[in-house]
Amino acid sequence: MDGDLKCPKCGSGHVYPDGSLWICPECAHEWSGAEADSGAESSDAEGMVKDANGNVLADGDTVTVIKDLKVKGSSLVVKGGTKVKNIRLVDATDGHNIACKIDGIGAMNLKSEFVKKS
């Protein structure tokens, strides 16, 4: 265990390796060893939201949903290939870091891992 390695999310020094990932037991944040080696870059990359292909997303971007997504609490489905315009990036602890409005469904939050930049 590295004594000087800290969690990039909460700053805890109680991190441990698990295979190729580092894990923080306090906030459950996981990151790769490459990110741990480049400490300055990881602090810059912390606030960035990336799509499924690794492209950086920004407020106002247009994205395309890459797979069918069931809408929780409803029988509706967001079909793969649906274009979502004018997204907003939000800080979400549950991973739903894109707030948007989808035609025919309404306002909802999406995970960036299920969209690609258009």
C-alpha cells in the first residue's frame, strides 16, 4: 500500500489495491492504477464526465443513447439510438450524472456510460 496515495474523490489515505484498481473504503470510489500514478492529471480529470467511448461531455451537448434503457417506475423504454439534445452535467452520487429531457418521456437522469457524443 502506498502511504502517500490518497483517494481523488474524498482525500482519504486509507486506500488499497484490488487487482488493477485502487479502492477507497470510505467513499467506495474506484480508479485505475494509471490514474493513481498521474496524481496531478487525476485531480484535473475528476470533474470531467466521459461518454461510453471516452469523449469528454459538456453542458449543452447532444448525445445518443447506445442501448435500450428501462425507465424505473414506468413501463416506458428509452430506445437505443434516441438523440438527447441540450444535456446538463450534474454531480450525482448514484452515477446518473446527466440531466436531460427526452421527447415523449420527459425529464430524467442518465448515466454517461450509456450514451455517446453526437
